[in-house]
Amino acid sequence: MPQILAELLKSEQLKPDIFKFSVKAPEITKTAKPGNFIEIRVNNDIEPFLRRPISIYNIDKENGILEFIFQIKGKGTKILAEKKQGELIDIIGPLGYGTFKYNSYKNLAIIGGGIGVFPLYELAKCARTEGKQVYTYLGFRNKELVVLENEFKKVSNNLIITTDDGSYSEKGFAIDFIKKDIEEEKIDSIYACGPLPMLRAVQKLAIEKGLPCQISLEERMACGLGVCLGCAVKTSKSTKEEPQYWHVCKAGPVFQAKDVEI
């Protein structure tokens, strides 16, 4: 995977603490797939030392433009958010062997929660372009946190937005609406990214219903290359005597839901 200095073409503030960056990165876009991520060095100083892993939001192969969205969580992402148009950003990518694979299915259920919705856009866009039926379910805590509604509407056959408190659109959890569509046999596969409680619920539902399900995990990935060994996830083949692990940055970040313990 290449390490490049990508020019920041556009910075857009979606919410007070959420930013979308568009960078010129043809070296990355030519091989990037839905589910890949990148590692970003936020500045050239010693601190912060570690790169920041960020999911890829949108891939424009024709123009070589890569887009990613991130939330300010600490010092590193705060520094990144202050970058200006024309600045160069040190990026390694695309990273991750495990990406979303949907070619064998026709009716995709794509479910995301909170900032976990960002890496699902490229999946929905590609699947819709290839003639798949895309049913998208996005859950947020409240109206103020809803993002990318119009963007997902354009790449979905049907989009359902839920809020925990009912302050916008449907009240409740996104998974409740997937259950209804499963009963009506509208979908044949599930793809998810979001908070662990949501992923566990999706994993449990998919296994119970016998549906193929892929989940994107968001473990802290310090290096993104499988060197630091800090992003381990236990596999479903683990036993108490012999635990087995995969590293999210190398084997993932997308896994078959039945293959991991989360």
C-alpha cells in the first residue's frame, strides 16, 4: 500500500465536531474497496506519534479523489480538523484485507449507527450502481446527530432513519426495522458498522435467521499494518484453553459476523 502526501482539496464541517475531507489521492483510489481504511499522520511533530485510522467514506476512481469523515475525539483529530485547503496530508492506504463482499447477493440490508455510518456509504453506492437492491437503516441518538441522510437516500432503494429519542424520523433502533423486512423476506444479506452493542444485536439476529452477515469493526489500530498487535479480536473458534485471535487491521476490518466474538 502506498504512503502519499495528499492535497486537501476541500474541508467541510458536517456537525460541530464532524468533518469531511476530500483529498487528491489517485494512488489510493485506484485499488481501494468498500470497507478499506487509511492511516493518517496528523502532523510532522513528535506528538502525537501514532497515526489515526479513519474509514474511507467515498472513492472517486475517475478523478482520483478520496473522501473520509471523522469526528474530533482527541488531540490528533483536533489537529487534523484544523488543516486548510491546499495543505498536504500524510496518508497510508488503502489498508485492510477484509472488505465488504456482496456480489453473491441481490437484496442488501446495510445498517449503521452513529459515526459507524461513514464507511457504509461507499458500499451502498457501489452495490446500487451494480444493480443490487439496497435497503439502508441508519440509527442516531437524536436529531442533532443525524448526518448524510441525503447522501444515503441517493444510493439506497429505501432508507430508514431512526433516533433513540424519536426527535427525528422513526423512533427506536434501526435493527427493529431490519427485523420487519427479514420477516417479509425483502433482504438476503446484512452489512453493519457501528457501536458494539448494535453489532452484537445484528450478529445475534443474523445467526438466528440464518442470514449471511458482514460487520466492520472499529478497534483502535495504532499502526494499521499488523505490527503493534493492539487490535486483536477473538475468533469464534476460540476455546477457554486455546483462545484464537485475528488482528482487525490485517484480517479485517470487515469480518463474517459468525467468525468473531464481539
